[in-house]
Amino acid sequence: MAQSKKQREEPGPSRGELERENARLRQESERLQREIERLRGELEKAMRSGKRQAAPFSRGEPKKNPRRPGRKSGKQYGRRGKRPAPPKVDEVKRAPLPPQCACGGCVKWERTAPQYQEDIVCQTLVRRFDVEIGRCQQCHRRVQGRHPEQTSDALGAAQVQIGARAVSLAAVMTKQMGISLGNTGQLLEHGFGLRVERSTLSRALARLAGRAEPTCADLLSWARRSAVNVMDETGWRVGGQSHWAHVAVGEQATVYTIQRGRGYGEAASLIGADYAGFLVRDGWAPYRKFAGAPSHSCLNHLLTRCREMIVADPRRAGFARSIQQILREGLQVRDRHEQGRLSVRGLARATQSLERQMDERLARLPRSEANRKLAQHLRNEQPHLFTFLRCPGLAASNHEAEHALRFLVIARKVWGGNRTARGARTQSVLLSVMRTCRQQQRPVVAVLMTLLQQRQPVTLELVASDDG
């Protein structure tokens, strides 16, 4: 009682001292908040840099003592490779001995050794077609001759044309390699002596895409009949406006489209709303609307998301770690089955065990907001997480579609996109034909030349029919 009375008698801090302490704590809180925002920004920047699919790449600070570049000398070099001798020699050039040695002595011939050189002869060939023109004696209609190598019937002001090979090479450079029209024109001029303007290339590529339209429609029908389609999309620009480039990689053909949105309607325009095959895709919600298609959700996207959550907040990463462990076990089960170390019956039991572990983990509600968002996403994707185990042979990720979009991502960073809707259509049609040619191991330039040399658009059978 006496102690409490003494405490009451001791004077407390004054009002001014409390206000100063309050101000100091407020300033400290604001400083810490700014530090948190700065660190959060640096973390997001580091995560974004790891997702870049095109230049500029950054691997952080260089090492102080890096390894010497190249292979190790001696026995550790490995098997040395060399170019084989060409089966055909177009010209032979003699490299004679000098009249005397560097020391002034005479040189005596002993033997002659071959050396081969493979080079490119840069030449632009100018063809002139003497087009015969006549008139039908019965209907009096004008009739004009055509050579198989012609790409157009135009005469008069449009009598000078760009050849089929040059246009096909320009299509490969611009639409597949991501080189701009201006740089493509420079390559044709510096490499082959062919001077051509960007506008001329643009019109020629649009004409080529028009000839390829029926072939692209045939590829679209193959995609819709495919037993498996791997799908993805990426941002694109048309006339400075935001669009999306979509791709569907089927077993036989690959098709592209560039549209304003990235919803279910845009995806259905590729494979059809009634598609009933297997669909391998990421976790984008519109893909779940394909009710008749058994789906598989890409595990690589989920593992990446878990890894980023663990890095961002290690103290609250227990949920992400457990999900990561379950998904990795699924990949290990797949590998054991493919290696013959796990029977079909064992695969089924292991799949059921993984699904049960996922059910139990998602039954417990996480506390943090980030974990709750991940849990909700996993609940939405839960029926599609282990489809690749229930259907052996199905890919566990949508990497094929991402790879099919990779050069579009690079092109977007180089020259931005298309200026017009017609250019976007040209882009998607030519990409579909060229990518399917690679898929079917067809010569791309030869196929494009064949399309361009047709008087009317025709359907080329790039995919062999089942009857054939």
C-alpha cells in the first residue's frame, strides 16, 4: 500500500514528452514502411527479371574469378567434332607454293593436300517472262499465258515482281525469326543484292498469306480433330492497341490466331467449343470452360508460384512447401513409370495417394492471404492436377505451347507487333503454316514458294491423311 502511494506521488512524463515520443515513433514507423516498400519493390524486380523470355537477360553480377571459357584441354576435352568433306565440289582453286622460303632457300614440292570451303554465292537472278496474250475466237475473252514460276499475272505498272524465293525468305525472317521488315530489306540488299522497300515486302507477305488461307483452314481442322492440344497465349500489339496471340499445338499441326481478348471465345476459335480431346494448359480460368475436354493444369506454373512464395516470405511458406513437395512427388512417380520401375497398378495407387494428400492439405484453411489465394486456385484446378498420371504419355506442362510463342515474345520486344488487323492475320496464317512445316519436317521455303506460285489459292496437304 505504501509502495503504490509512493508510485502515485512520483511525477509521470509530461504532455510535451509524450507528444515528442509519439512523433518520434511515428517517424520511425514511416521510415520502416518506406524500407518495406523499397525491399518489396526490389523483390518484385528480381522475380520479374527471372521471368524474362527475351533480351535483355541479366544473370546478376559477374563472378570475381570466372572459369576459363571453352572446353578443357587434354583428355577432358571430349570427342572432337569436325565438318565432313562435302560430297560435291563446284570449283577447284590452286594454292601454289611460294617461289622461296622465308629464309631465302628454295622450296621443293612434296604433296598436295585438300582443303574445303563452303560459302554463299550472293546473287540476284532477274527473270523475264515473255507472256503471250491472245483472245478466244469463240467467246472473245482475253487469255493470258502463265509460267509455273510466276507469282502474279500483273502487267503494265506492276510488271516488276519479287520472286517466290525472295518473298518466302522474307516471310521466314519476319514471321518466324522476328526480324523487322526494315532489317529484312537490308539483309536482302546486303546479302543478295536485291533492293526492296518495306511496303513492297508487306504487300508481298499479305499476298502470300492470302494464298495460304485454305491451307491454314485445313490445319485448323486438324487441330480440332487432334487427340491432344497444348494451349497458351501472350500479349501482342495491333495498331498500338493491346491484343493477344493464341496458339494451339496439336499432334499433327500448330495453329495461331491474334485477337483482342484472351477469354474462352478466343480459345474456342482455335480448337472449337465442342473440343473433346485432352487439353494441356496453364491455370487461366477460361480454359476450364471446355467442359468436354479432359484437362491437365501445367505443373511448372504451380511449382514456379510456390518457389516465388517461398522466396518472398520464408516464415509463412509451409503451405507452399507442402504443395511443392506433392507436385514434385507426382513428377517422380511419372519418371519411375516411364523408366519401367513402376507398374500400371502401382501408378494408379501412387496417383490416388497423391490426390488424397492434396485433398487433406487443401482441407485446412491457410492463414496468410497469399496462401489462401494459392489454396483457392488449387481447389479450382484440383480435378486437373494429376491428369498426366491417369493418362500416361500426357505432358506435365504446357512447355510446347510456350516454346511455340517464344519467338513472338522476342518479336514483340524488337518491333512491337502489327500495325493493322490485316497484318495480324498475315502473321497468324504464315506462322501456322511455317510452324506446322517444322512439325512435319517439311521444307518451309519450298512450301511457301509453292503457295505463292499458284494462280488461285489451293490447299496443300502438309499433314498426311490417315488413309495415306
